[in-house]
Amino acid sequence: MTQKENKNLEEIISSLSSISEWFQDQKEVDIELGLKKVKEATTLIKEAKKRLVEVENEFEEIQKDL
């Protein structure tokens, strides 16, 4: 389970990187497509934050067990 969750976080970061690269590669950004990319990035950031909180909680649980 942990490997799959870690991969999901890696996939999120990869997707965010792709979106960033897309913006950097554009000479002129199509407003509608740019808005779609920003919305996608916002969703990905929220997912990443949620996962990072979960990981932090897991570490805290492990620390309590020590």
C-alpha cells in the first residue's frame, strides 16, 4: 500500500511539472486552455497537500511506537 501511495505522490509531482513546462513552452498562452491547466494544477496541489498530511501522521505514529 505504501509504495502505491508514494507513487501517487510522485505522479502528482510529475503532472505538476508537466503543467509548469507547458506554460514555459508557450509563446502565447491560450486563455481557455491555460485556465484548464491552472484548475488541474490546483486540484493536484490539494491532493498533494492531503497526501503529505497523511504521510506526516504516519511518521508521527511510527515515532510514538518507538
